[in-house]
Amino acid sequence: MKRTISGLSAAAMLLLGTSLGAQADTIKVGVVAPFSGPFALYGKQFQEAIQVYQAEHGTTAGEHEIEFIYKDSGGPNPDQARSLTQELLIKDRVDYLAGYVFTPNAMAVAPLLDQSETPLVIFNAATSAINAQSDYYLRTSYTLWQVSMPMAEWAYDQGIRSVVTAVSDYGPGIDAENAFVAAFQEAGGEIKDSIRMPMSTTDFTPFIQSIRDQAPDALFTFLPGGPPTFGFTKTYNENGLRDEGIMFLGTAETEESNLQAFGDAAIGLTTAYHYSADHDSDLNRAFIAKNTEMHPDSVTNWATIGAYDGTHLIYEMVEAAGTDGPAAIEAAKGLEWESPRGPLVMDPETRTVVQNVYIREVERDEESGLLVNREKGVIATVGDLGWGK
């Protein structure tokens, strides 16, 4: 039985308590994501991934029909995310929540989860601290600590001894910086500078010039997906840092929705990440083929895989626990499955998937002629290394 949300009218609380306590034939899942504005691609990819999963596995879990309801959060906007989440819980009477691209949006709804006992499956937001705010968060994407520490360790092993970090000045960027710096210094490397760029930055030239002037062996960066990531990486490519021997290290900066637009200047860019559309497995090839069949103009990337695996997790919880939120969370803990990205385990403590992290280098595929993130190495079974920090 779910609890009601405080601060609402008596009628609204009665409606919520009556609807959420019932074992309905249809279980509703509310998806909060950007469907308009500069980040709208990611909401579209979430929805497409859900459609692919339902095309493969049907629209029922156990004895329940699964219905998805979508709400447009736009960009990072905690107040809007909270309002939409409350609307989903009260008006639409959803039993599960999902999506949430941005950390501030995900963090803003923690009290609503606790009060209503509603599981929320994060498809992207990657700050480690989110899951500590409520026991009802689960994450099928990744955290910045999970990919940034392996990137730092790999870099030192390759002979890189000095780095400048440049990240967006918000939760995930700070996590990425802290994780990389901790691991690189622990290995014996030097951090020459740690640059934090305002979220509103559109001209990255001054930051790139500062990095060039300091002449590190490499730069490490993290920015939000979409226009910021594209702008920074493009500025690096156009300002000759590679020619001066400053290697590019990142996480999602070469993600597939932007990759072809970089052209040959992207070849050699190195990232550590939990998924590449170029991942060599039959399951991944089948996943991409189905997505391409259903959505010919779509690109399969981190957003697609996070939502696809998140949908699988929701189906498993519904089959095990129906509308019982606490029981659903317990059913999810320790769950193991094979994903198109590789093996996954839902860590019972952090409620973030334990997964492989891949060292990727951009190459031009000889067969397709397209740029791809080719996996050059794998760090197996990495959990959320930022939990509790």
C-alpha cells in the first residue's frame, strides 16, 4: 500500500490513496524527459527504446498491461520536473516513474518518491549522490565516478603524466572531475589545472586556449550531452590541440548522435563509457537492427540503452511485485540480466547497475564508412565508485 503525498488537498490524497492501493490490471509508468528544446533528442530516444522493448517483449508483465505516459521537462528545470512528477502521481495515478536526463531534475523529486513509495528508474542522470536521497531510486545508466576513474587509471597506464580537467560546473561535472583527479593522482599523475565551465557557456575557445597554454599531456572533460558536448569537442578539434600532443580524454563526448558531424577530426578521440553502438555482440546487433527497423532515422546511443534496460527493470519489478513499491525495490536488488551493452547486476546497496566500462577510440569503420566508438579495452564489473563520497 503506497502512502499519500503531503501538502495536497484531502480530495487529491483520497484519489491517490484509492488508486495506488488497488491492484489494477493496467500499471502506469510516468516518463519525465525533454521532448522539446535543445535536448529533445534524448526524450525521443527514451520513447523509441521503450517501443523497441515492447515490440520484442509485449506490453504485459505478469498479469498486468504496461502503459507509458510521457511528460516534457524541457532542459534542466527542477521545479518543472517536480511539478510534472506530482501531476503524474496525482492526476495520472502512475505506479512507477522513469526517465530524468538531468541530475537537478532527478534530485528534486526525492520527497515525492518517499511519500508515495513509488520506484523511479533513472535512464540517465549520473551524479552518484542522487540515489542516496531516496531508497526508491534505481539507475540503469551509469555514474560519472563509474566511468571517470577507469579513464584516469587507463590514461596513466598509457604513459600520460599530466592532465588539465575541464568540466561543466554542476553535479555530474564535479563528480567527473573529482573521480578523475582522485584516481589520476593516486596513480602518480599531475593535475595541472581543474577548470569548471559555467553551464551557460557557448564559446569554449578561452578554455581551450588556457588548456593549450598549460601544455598538458592530455585534457579530460565532461559536459552535458547535446549542444555543450558538441561545442566543446568541436572547439578542441578546430584549435590544434591534437597537433600539439594534447590528447583528448572524455566519457560521452563522442556519443553517436553527434559523432558523424565531427568528421575525420574526431578520429583518435578516446573515451571511457558503458556503451558503444559498435559493441561486438549478437544481442547488441539485434537491438540496433530492431531500433533501426522501427525508427529508421534514429541513432542508438547511451539514451537508447539506458531506457531499454530501464524498461526491462520495470517489467521485472511489475511481474514480481505489481503496484507494491517497496516490494518492487526489493525485487530489483541483485537482479542480473544480459543487456546489449554486456552483463548487468543491480547493486543492492547503490541501486545503480554494476557493468563493464569500455575504453573507446573513434575510428572510421571500413565496411560502413561511418565513424564509430571502437572498443579497445574493457574494465569488467565496475560499480558506482562514488557511492558514499
